[in-house]
Amino acid sequence: MRHWMRYVVCAGLALCAANAQAAPDQPNIVVFLVDDMGWQDTSVPFWKERTPFNDHFHTPNIERLAKQGIKSMQARAHPVCSPTRTSILTGQSPVRHHVTNWTLWTDRDPTGRGGRTGPPPGWRLEGVQPGGVTLPALLREAGYFTIHAGKAHWGALGTPGSDPRNLGFDVNIAGHCTGAPGSYQGLDHFRKNPNGPDSEWDVPGLEAYHGQDIHLTDATTIEAKKAVSKAVGDGKPFYLYLAHYAVHTPIQPHKKYLAHYKDRNYDGTDIDIPEQEEDYASMVEGMDASLGEIMDHLEALGVAENTLILFTSDNGGLSAHARGTTPRGTGDDTHCWPAKDGKGSAYEGGTRVPFIAAWAHPAEGNALQAALPIEAGAESQQPLISEDLFPTVLGVAGAAAPEDYPVDGRDLRPYLTQQQADPDRPIYFHYPHKWGPDGPGYEPHSAAIFGDWKIIYFYNGKRWALYNIAEDIGETRDLAREQPDRIAQLATRMKNDFETLGAQWPVDRKTGETEPLQLP
């Protein structure tokens, strides 16, 4: 019986491989999106030098992917999750699409209450809803089997947009309205209250794993692999959007990897790794293992040569709360050092993210790879941001958005092959909300990067800041007073572009009047 089953499995894989090779005109595409992963939460450096964080985390599969393709040293996302995820889905900047904060309820604004200014009254509290242009819907029209696995966080609770199948996905695995799981543990049924009332944080659709000693990352990966196998078996190209809930809070151990960090000091120090950071590192390693499993599965199915993988994160690393000390022993809010602050802030720690593009199995002579020849082990200094994934994926798939649909992202293919470069390409951020923590940077702001220069406008204090981030990645020296002409020029350009895109402005909490950014 066991031999017969082995024969069936092997025959099935062979059939999948044959089907995949029969229609090689459209590549398979995997977007592997990690939640709250900081730009240094990996053993792969995304800066000019290694840091203590790179030596702390164990991510062999991210290393493997980077060796096969190109990594961006200048990748950005938006400061919090829903704006970034909406930008990937729509190809538009939050300045335009107006999902400027994380979503969950239609009758309750999650914006923090502190500070002089409040959120724009017309921002899209309900998130993305059916009826608009979305990346998976366009890919499905182009013949792709579209798979969502993991965290969705597009539409608010109780709305059609909370189900990815209403936004263009053929399959939805574990995605719904919330941005965090009730629990990462199958023993808890992935619920916030395992023995209590239902909660909006409970992860749906994984009942088969309830009561098992399994981590959510593993369960999601297993189901994603099944969906990929179905697509390959049906002879269809697939788009897999694997958006893990990890490494978002609640920080809970991925037990298989916890021993690598438990009861140990940070390498080269006498600093004990706090329990929270032990758990966090195990979650990072579990996410990395998922990447390896997906790559191995593509190999087993015979489709790795025809599959492009895009790896990134949805915002900067969590640093302001729920984390312990760091390898530097400097305490809270330094988990993205030498970048400043973390998720939700205006500074580099809030928006710098890892990014890798690679073929799952580089192969000379492969026609699809010849059309997008990505150099193995390459690095790029080309600035890019989340909405760029939309036109890039469409271009790779041979699909396109409607002619009258405004796309703010750029097709990255010329940059991934290093045939073109635009180092001064502007990158815009618009977060007219207070996220959670108090303190400098964690407040309503708009910002822009122009090459080496970054400007930030803080609405509460009507204040501009200017940094040369090439020389000062920690944003320690504000040059606004020293270079008034430069900041005036860049601020004018930013404001004009924001107005063209239809930016919504915060309001004065006392008067209710809107407050557009004021030029210096």
C-alpha cells in the first residue's frame, strides 16, 4: 500500500511538471510578504555593512534567495500595514487611494487620540471593497490561478472586502479583516480566547489544524503548497500572494526553532536574549523556513525555473512596544538601529524593508528568464516602494491595467535587470494619523525621498525636517535650517504632487478645520 501511494504521489508530481513545461509562456509569480519584518531581521544585510542584528537572526533561505537574485538596498514600504497592502493590490500610493491607516472597523477610527491634529474625516475607514481594479483580478483575467494565503487586512470587519475572494483571488487561505492572529498556536485554534467567545482576531479557515501542536506559519504554508499543486496540476500559471501573519504581534514562539535562541546571549556579548526576543527570533526563522518550503515545493513540482519570487515586508520593524532589549543593550525603540525608530514612524526605521527578486531556480536557456535576466547575487541602489509590485507583476505576467486607470507604482523590470537606473526617483509617504506610541516620529506626517535627501513634515508642530540619509541613515542631524533653499524646493515639489494625487489632510482637533501641509 505504501509503495502504491508513493507511486501515485510521484506520478502526480511528474504530471504536474509535464503540464507546467507544456505552457511556459506565462511565468508563475510568488509575492512573499512578511508582516512587520524590519530591514535587519535577517542574516542578509540590506545596508553597506553587516550589523549585530544580521548576526543574530538565522535565515538561510533568505540567504539562498538573495544568492539567486537581486536585493534592493533602497526598498521602502509605508509606515503601517493596510496602506502598504492596498498599494500592492491597487498600484496606487496612499496619497491617492486614501487607505492611509490600518483598518478593522467601519464605525471606529483606530487613529490614536493624542496630539493636536486628527485624521482626515474622509479616509477609507472601510478599506478596499469590490468593484475597483485589483492586481489578482487582472491576473485572473489573464489566465492566472490566484491564491491568497495568510494575512489579508484589506476590508473592514463585516464588509465584502474582508474576503480576498471578493477582490480577485480564486482561493483564500486564512485571510480576513484583521491584521493579527488571535494566536499563532493550533492548540489554541488560532483564537484569541480558545475557550471563550468568538473574536474578530480569530483566524478563519484552518479548522483542520485546530487542536494540533502546529504554528500558524506552518499551517498556512501547508495550505499554500496544496493550492500551488492544484494550479500546476490543472496546467495553469499561478499567482501566490503568501502574506504571513508572522512576525506581527502577539509574539509567540515557533517551537521548532526556539532552541536556537533559548537561554543564550547575543553573539559576541554578555547580554542575555530576553524571552520576548527569543520568541521573536524563532518566528523569524519559522517564516524563513516557510520560504524554503515553498522553493523546495516548486522544485518538486518542476516549475521552479518558471517561477519568479518577490520577497519583502509591509512596513518597518516593530520597535516601540512588545519587544525587549536589543543586541546593543539599548532598550526600547532601537530594534531598527542604525535606522531611527520603527513601524508607524516617519523615520527610516518605519519604512525601510528588505526586498529580493529572484527566479526560484535560475537556469540558462530558460525563455522566461531570458526575458527577465536577473543577475545572481546582485545588489541595487534603485529606490523602490510597495506600489511598484503592481505594474511589475502585471508586466511579468503579460497583463495590464485599464488605460484610464492611474498607476503610481513603477514597473521594476528595467531596474531588476539593472538595464536602467533612476536614483532620484521620488518616494512618497503620507500618514496623517497617530499610530500608537508617543514620541518624536510617531505622529501625523508626510515625507518624501529624493535620492540622498529626505524631507518630513510633522503636522502637529507644522515643522519640516531635512536629512541626508546617504550619510546619516539614523537621521540624527536635521539640516532644514542649514539648507533652506533645498528644503523649500523639495517641499514645493512634494506638495504639488500630493495635491495632484488628491491628498487628504488631517484636521485640527479643536476647530475641525483641515490642515494642508504648509511650505517652509
